[in-house]
Amino acid sequence: MTAVVFEIEKFATHDGPGIRTVVFLKGCPLRCMWCHSPESWKPEMERYPDGTVIGREMTSDEVLAEVLRDKDFYDVSGGGLTLSGGEPLFRTAFSAELFAKAKGKGLSTALETSGYAPAAVIDQLSAVTDIWLYDIKGLDSARHRDQVKVDNAPILRNLRWLDAHGARIILRCPMIPGVNDFKENLAALGRLADELKCVERVDVEPYVPYGIDKARKLGLKVYEAPLPPMGYADEIVGKLSRLTGKPVRLG
């Protein structure tokens, strides 16, 4: 199988346990208004106006060979391979094949995902995924459709299915000032975390304006706002910690 990879990040420490290599795949069905990787939306290779190519097509064997270069670091730290995007569930066959091969080499696998996919996709990936880094962007369905352009019902349904089947889950919650950091959403996030027995912790992911310049170059529109004020992330962590019994940390 092949997929278009737009970045491979080495020695990552915030995308699952231990030292990891994160492989970012192009292609995403969501259109988050604050997205910091709008170059990942389309599944095919693209070019910026200056001619810079976005992404390269790689086989699962090519990706695995690159990941295995640092296997000694994974073995020592308890790390491994993380797939991100874009949305890796959008590349179901490739992601499943790569993870199966990675596990055959003794690697830990983590999937960073929005969870927006048919139930059959979640079932297929669950067999080869050790840790789910599961994004929850908001619990209000109307706001979710407005801000992300998809319904959150399948996302929540898939999350509950994984929980019922004993998956290891870390909730990852992007926090965007004035968009989804209001008290009702934080309270709903806290209740959701407490409902799910397999959620190990909640990671707060504060907004960063990485996507603005990239979106402009590609003729796309994303949320244009400055960095959150000093202390914003710690404030959100503190508020959410008081609303759930699960551990909350800065992601």
C-alpha cells in the first residue's frame, strides 16, 4: 500500500509514551477552522506557489524502514510509531498494513485521530493499535458542525465502542480561545472523561497559529488569531482538572 506522507517527525515525546516517530499522512475529511496543518487536507501531493512540494508518496515498507532506524530509542524508552495527519483513518488500508508490519517488528503503535470514520474502520484498526490518541474538539453538535464541518455523533459513537472493547485511550482536547474553551464545553469534556473507563488521561492542546501562513499560501481560510495569552494553557488545565477525576495535563 502507498500513501502521501507530508512529514516524519523524529524523537517526538508528546504523541504517545516514550520516544516516538510520528508519521503524518495527507488527507482529512474534517475542516477544523483552527487547523494548524491545512496542507494535510487534500490526500494528493500539492505545491505551494513557490513550487515547494507538499508530501511524497511512500509505501508502507518505506515508511517502516525509516521508523525502524530509531528502534533502539523506542526499546529503551517504551516508545514506538505514531500515525497522525491529516486523518490516518482516511487511509485505512495503508494505516492498517503499516501498523501490522510495525507490530511484527515489535513496535508500539499509537493512532492520533479525530475518530471520524465508519465503525468498520475503527474495528479494523483496533486490532493493530496499542494506544488511541483521540481528539475531542467539542461536545455541542451544532457548534461542532459549524467549526469542524462534520457531525460529532460518529466520533462519540466510535469512542464509546473503543471504550467498551477495552482500548487504551488518551483524550486530546484542542483548546481555542473564544471558540471551544467556554465552561459548558469544559464541563461536558469532564463528564465524558469520567464516563469512559478506559480513558487514562486528558491532554489539553492549546491553540497555536501555525496554520495561518500555510493556509494563505494555499488559498484556504483558517482561524486567524494570535497565540493565547500567557498562562492560558495552565488555566485550562486547572479548570478541567476540577471537572473530572481523570488526570489532566498539558499536551
